[in-house]
Amino acid sequence: MSEARPPTPRQRAGARAEQAALDHLLQHGLRLLARNHHCRQGEVDLILRSGETVVFVEVRYRRRSDFLHPAESVDRRKQRRIIHAARHYLATHPPLAGLNIRFDVIAATGDPARPDLEWYQNAFDAF
């Protein structure tokens, strides 16, 4: 069995930005349900609850946004993968299946330990 490789600097920066995004959401009253939910068809970074809504959040980090803003990198293909992971999560957590759902994107730029965050609620719909 091979050992897991240590995270790359890019992965560490992404993890720090994801934690900053989670802290921001928690400060706004959302409750964490899960992090980094994977299934065969996709992955979703953060799953939270806001009242009667399950919020699936994609966190995108870029040190700089002068070429491509982080939110713009959540294209239709990425959205489909997030939606698949969301459906999988709901299927494995039946008590949540009757709640409203929402897909948000948090764009993080700058220093990953203290990034500038832009929170896009209802960034896309399940289709």
C-alpha cells in the first residue's frame, strides 16, 4: 500500500481559502453538515444548512483574478459534477431530501490565509 503524498503548496493554499470561506459562512449563521463530499461523478466542497435550505458551496481560489475570476471557473461541466455530488449526498441523507437546496460559489482571491471573499448565493440551478 503506498503512502499518501503530502499536499502541494497549491493544495495547501486552496485548503486555507476553503477554511476561510467556511468561517465566513458560519459567521453568517449557516451550520456545517459536511466537507469535501465525494462520489464517483463529482465532489462538493462544503455542505451547510441555512434554516430549511441545504446549501452546496463550491469554493474557488485564485491568488490573482486578473486573468480569470475564480467564480468564472465554475463552468457548466463543473456545475454538473457538483449537482451529481449534491444528489448523491441527499440520497444518502434522507431526512434532508425534502428541504430546499441552493448552490453557492465563494470566490477567494489574494492571501489564502486571509482571502478576499465574494459570496454568490444561488450561483446556478440544478438542471
